[in-house]
Amino acid sequence: MNELVMELDSRSGRHLYEQIYDHIRQEIRGRKLLCGERLPSTRSLAEYLQVSRSTVDLAYEQLLSEGYIESRPYKGFFVCKIDGLYDLQNPVGKSGQTKEAQPRRFLYDFSPNVVELGSFPFSTWKKITKNTLIDDKKEMFALGHPQGDLELRATICHYLHVSRGVNCLPQQVIIGAGNDYLLLLLEKILGRHRKVALENPTYKRACQIFRSFAYQVETIPMDGGGMRADILAQSSADLAYIMPSHQFPTGIVMPIGRRMELLRWAAQEEHRYLIEDDYDSEFRYRGKPIPSLQASDEAGKVIYIGTFSKAIAPAIRISYMVLPEKLLECYRQQCMFFSSTVSRIDQSVLNVFIRDGAFERHLNKMRKIYRSRHDRMLQCCRKYLKNVTISGENAGLHLLLHYQGEKTERELLHLAAEKGIRVYGMSDAYIGRLPDNWQPTLILGYAGLQEEEIETGIRILSDCI
């Protein structure tokens, strides 16, 4: 295990977590930390650096979200194998001798999976945490309710009803450390030998999780309204995983007519359910917020899943699942022995953060920041990129560039990388073969870049396409 010797400069003006993140990232990219190497635990690294554990958590979560490291249950954090990070791994010359490979460094990374961490409300979060622990609250260190603390579940119910139109009671809410855990729990509730339909393209991580359950996965093509209900009806699926308020990666908002079709499909059979992933519904820049699909569900057929990781920070590993009342008994019989995976201290801090209005103030601030970056990216794309069309704008944290030239998508990614620009291909989000009318399409995220970086990056990208 590498001890990660580093020095932090508290007077540099940069957040300490950013310094930790940059150091580890450079160690990995410079091959000083090798694939499979174990990193120190967040606790031990925090003690060594004399910083709070949450500071190290933020740095590790950013590295996790960008794919530099991975978390292995009960084992710790390990350096990932990153194909394509280096031009060649130990390349061999004509003489047969190996040459030293130079790491590929990206000047600008348009990742759709990062968030702006520099605006995290550190002082507010620290104050709430301090107040939470200021008294001898012994109950905070006892094992809590398996579904999560009642106070936080009640607060989440109120927030979801006001912001997303979700209708639920606290006993329907289950709190977990990330959506992955909630999907694992859902498999225990729904049982094995299920067949799940996914939009195509889709969030591939969900597909990987469903396949790990040995669920049969069937992809359903999309049109301008989202998953095609007529093709879903012809399938043998009894579950459908959808993102109706802002589909990833297309950005499609499902219209009310299509939503009603899917609800009717689910209501036709007792064991059919819709799994609604509402992962970044907070960020919409034009028009009114789109209500959740669950808000229109009168038959108890929608399982609603959301997270605070995008809205606050990746390190806030708190997600929630709202179960229809029909599934509550299955949960109580088969899953109540699973302990909550979220610390009661973290639950208490988040509860106060939401209840006292700090979350809403933070969201308003982030919407303003993201909208400004969103508008700047649109402006730059229209200014510099003449042979692309744009879609997926006005919501979320990324947009799509549909290329109308002769280069392939892989060629565009390679040319951009040669210029130091990292962009992402939409073809990677497809399961199986691409559509017959496929156009090379790039996914560009803007949350992790400053406006000046967005413009410079787009200007360089224009030389490639």
C-alpha cells in the first residue's frame, strides 16, 4: 500500500481536497501509482495529513467519479486499469527494446460525470456537523433504523413532493449509500428471474448491475418521446428502467402521453413495475421543472430512485428509493435485516441541511453557475463548430454534438485527444449494434470546467471537427 507522501499548502488559495485529488491523479497518470495498487484508507490519510476525513472523502469521490480509482467492498480503494490513458504501455521499438511511455495529459476534460466542487458549502456543512456533535448524543452512535432515520425520511418526502410532485409517506422511503446499493436491495425485493427493459442508449452502469443479478436485459429503442411503449409491449419484460425527466445520455424529456402509455403497460400485469431514475432532475434551465413519473402513478407501479450526489457532491453518498406500498411487505419480510449503509451522523447533517433551507440555497447557486456554463458552451459551439447540430440542451450537465462530416466517432475522439481535449462518444452508451442511421455523436459535460476553459477547449476542438 502506497503511503502517499504529499505536502498541502493551506495558503495557496486552493481547497485542500483539490490538492489531494491533483496529487493522486498525477501519481496515477505518471505511473507512480500502478494499476491494482491499494490506496490508504480515508481515515489513515486524513490522520497523516492532519485534515478532516470529509476532505479526503471529497478527493477520493472525485477520483472515483472520473474512473481513476475503484472501491472494493471491505477491502478499500485501488488504482484502476485505464485503457488509453497512455499512448502505449511499454512500447517496443524496432530494436526490440522497450521505450518509456509518456502519459497522455488532457488540457480540458469535458466529462459529463463530474460536478463543480469549488462551490461546495464547506462552512455551512462544517457548522451543521459541529452542532450535530456538540452534545453527548449517544443515540447517534447506535445502529439506526434499516430504512434510515425517520426524520430524514420525512424531510425527503416533503422535499420530493414540493420539488418533484412525488407522493409518498416516510415508511415508503429507503435511504442507502448510493444508487448501486439501492438497486442491489431492489433485486432482493423483486426476486430473481426477472426480465428488465432498458432504453437504448442508456446508463450502462445500471445495465451492468442488472446483469450481475442474472436478470435478462432487453433493450428498447427510443424515439423523440423516449422508450417506445409499443415495442416494450411486444417484449417479455416485466420491469422497465427509465429516466423520463432527463434521459441519459440523450437528454430527452418524456412527454405526458408516453408516460401514460408506460403506466398503462405496467398496470396490465400484477408483477410489472417501472423503475424511475431521477438522477439530475434538479438542473433545468428553460421552462418549468418537469414532474416525476411517480407523480402520475395512481396504481402503485413506479419505483422511484434519486440521489444527492449530483446536487451536492459525490462524497455525499446518500440516495433514496420510494417503494410502492405493494412492495413494502416484500421489503419487510426479505430485507429488514439489512442494516442501513449510511452513517446516522451523515443522515442528521443532511436532514438539517435540507430542513433549514441550506440545500435550496445551494441548489439555486449551482443552477446559476451551471446555467452560465451551459449558455457559454452553447454560444461557443455555435460560434466555432459549423458542421454539428446540438441536442440535449436546457437541462442536466451535458449536451450532445451530432457530427455531420466524414470522420468516424473514434477518429474524432482520437484527434481531440491528440490536441489535449477529452470528449466522450455516445456510441459507448449503446447496448448491442448502433442504429442504421447512426451519426457520430460527442457527449460534452460542462460542470467541471470554468467558462474560460470551456471556450478554449471548444475552440481547440473545432480544429479537429
